[in-house]
Amino acid sequence: MKIKLIAFIATSLLLFSCTAGPGAKTGGLMGALAGGAGGWKAAEGQHKDAKIVYAVLGALAGALAGGWLGSQWDKKDKDTAQKILDRYPDGKTARWKNPDNQNKFSMTLVKSYEDDQGQQCRNFKLVGHIDGNKKNEASKACRSSKHGRWNITSA
């Protein structure tokens, strides 16, 4: 069962990466890693098989959500999000419209905290209006100790 599940995940991620642009691939990979780790952590105290299932489901959910976010954001949107994460307090909502593609986003900062590895992290809610469709996503970002930028993933 474990091998089939892992093969399914690998195939899904491979197919996703073949159809997605570079931003979606990066977002999907980051989301899969964060989702897998979150799933593993959520199953703490469970049998090892349950941990694997939780990790796989988390990886799939993270890949899909992270892929959406990465596919819709260009450099201007990512730079805007970096500034918001740096400057805005919890509870504040920032809104912006990308002049290149007319996509609109709002980002509400929910909670700032330090994770288990000592990284500064922030949970936030993201709402995107893309081509007339509205998408809501709960996400998180942790500041990289290497380069100081926020790594945004799905929560």
C-alpha cells in the first residue's frame, strides 16, 4: 500500500509539473514539502502507516494550493507580499492590483510566531480575484535565515 501511495504522489506531482509554468512548479513543490511535513506532524502519536497517509494527503493538498498561488503571482506580486510580511502588523489587511495582468489580491496577516526551528513565521489569509474568479487560501510564510526573504507556502 505504501509503495502505491508514494507512486501515486510522485506521478501526480510529475504530471502537475509538466502542465504548470515555472511559478506554479515552485509553488507546488514548496506547498508539497510544507503540506507533507504538516501532515506528518499532525499525525504525531499515530501509527506509522497513519503518519504516511497524513503526510501524503498533506503533500497533495500543499502541491495544489501552492501551485495555484505560484501560477498566479508574478515578480511584482511576490515583491508586494514580501513588503507586506515585513511591514504590516497582525490583523491588518493589504490590497493590491497588479497593473500587468489586472489580478487583484488581498492579504490579511493573522498570526506571527516562531516555529520549532526558530524561524520567524506568519500565518495569513490570501484572497485572489483572477479572471473574474475568487479564490481564498490560508497560507504561511517563514523568513529564510539564509537570505532574509519570506518563503511562502500553504498552511
